[in-house]
Amino acid sequence: MNLATIFLMLGQGNSGAGGFQFVFIGLMILIFWLFMIRPQAKKQKQQKEFLTKMQKGDKIVTIAGIHGTVNKINDDGTMIIEISPGSYIKIEKSAISMDWTTNANKAATATK
């Protein structure tokens, strides 16, 4: 049963409540979009912008909780980070947590 069939079945009542049902379904879709889809799209856009602005020397936190400093950004979507002096690892850019990095950098600047 597809969506058009469901809408047609809703509007077949004799009581005239079919219009209300269309409005109700429309409001449900609008609310779903406002509270779930739009915020997620906004967060994805912020994450992408955060990753493109990343540069050498930035302090980051990965989604695994590894703290480090960006040493080199590669063209293939990876980067080399220094986790302790002289110790480097290669990670995917997508493994960087925007929220944790922002919180860690705020905490570091607050203690200075």
C-alpha cells in the first residue's frame, strides 16, 4: 500500500473529517522535519565546515577519545596526529569529534 492510496482512503469518509486528517498528517510531517531532520542536517553542515577549517597545529579529540595535535593533513581524507612528543598516528578525518574537540579547547583556554 503506497502513500497515495492511504491518503485516498483517509478522504473517503462521509463525515467531512478527511480534510482534518490531511492537515493533521501535514502537521505531523512538519513537526518531524522541524525537530529531527533539520537539526541533523545543520549539525552535519557544521561538522563538514569544522573539518575543512582544520589545519596543522590544531588540538583535536577523536571519537575514540584520543587527544592529539594535527601534524599533517593528507588529500585522501586522512591526517597524521601527534599524540605525544615523537609519537604519530594516522587517522581518518571523519574520526574527529567536533563536540569533544570544542569542549577540550574551551577547557584548555579557560585554565590559562
